[in-house]
Amino acid sequence: MFQVSCQEVKKEDTIQSSTTEKAIIKVEPLKTRLDTIVEVFKQKSIYKARGFDFPIAKPNAKGYYNAQAFGANNHLGDDWNAVTGGNSDLGDPIYATANGFVNFAADIGGGWGKVIRIWHTTTDGLVVESLYAHCDTMLAERGQYVFKGDKIATIGNADGIYLAHLHFEIRDDVSLPVGAGYATETEGYLDPTKFIKAHRK
């Protein structure tokens, strides 16, 4: 199958929300979603986030580089590739960036492939969501609590659409759908690398 690097993919040709994803995720107003997240962690405060690490080669992404950073070509996340290039990182582990709750884990096809989404709330009340896309295998399930550094998936290529890499997002609007992966409007999305560096512990 013809493969392209993440840098070569045109935004209009690739990542679109599928009908499968829309069917799986119940659309809720932001306030309702936030109330849900508060309840999720109310009885499980041990899973509140206490610092964030990079989701590959924990904790500092050694041996990887950010091939397409947040904001480049209107990209809404970071694309992490192994420095060895090509598909050399296919099957490498993906780790939870922080303690949290898996609210979504499914193969939604299209340019996304297998996607995991995790809610995080910090001890000081910050609420964000992390998203991990193009996974080869998913090791975490919806409804599961995770600790920072837990292996949740492996790096994939969206069933051969791309060369293997991890598309990683952090959002401060937890009511967003999976979305398009690219947009000129970045409200609700955070620069993942900057966020992690500002919230290390």
C-alpha cells in the first residue's frame, strides 16, 4: 500500500471525524461533560494527574522528534516519529501522559485509525484531555483508569495510510469531537509540548 509521511498528507484529504466516532461519543454540553469528569475522579482521587510526561520514550521522548509540531500547517497536535525514520517505530509503546480516565478507545477508520482519549484532572482543578491517534494496537479500554506512564497502546500507521507515527493532542475543551486534526482555529487545543514542559513533576 502506498504510504506517505505525516508531513506530506494534505489536511483536506486525511483526518475527518467518522460516523462511527460520532455514534460512539455522546455529544454533551461542556458543563455536563465537566460535571461527568468531576464525578469520575470523585471516588478515585488517586488517579488525579500529578505531572505530565511525554507519551513516547518516557519521560522525555529520547530517540524521537516532533515531525509536525502544533501550529505547523495548522496542525492541532504533535506528530512524534522515531529518529530512525520510516516505519522503524511501528509497534513502539505509547504511554499515558498523566494519570487519568480512558473515556474513548475505538477504531474510527479514515485518517484516524485507532484512537484513545483520556480525561485528566489535576489536584488543583485543571481539566484537560489527551488524544492518541493512528495506534497499531490499543491496550487500554474505555472506562479504565490509568497512571502516568502506563502502556496504553502501540504506535501505528492508521492501517497503512501513513508511515508510522503518533499523532498526539492535548485539549482544554473536553467537549470537542475527535475533529479534523488541522484547523486555523485552535480554540480548545493546547500546544502539547509546551503544556507538558509547563506541567512536569
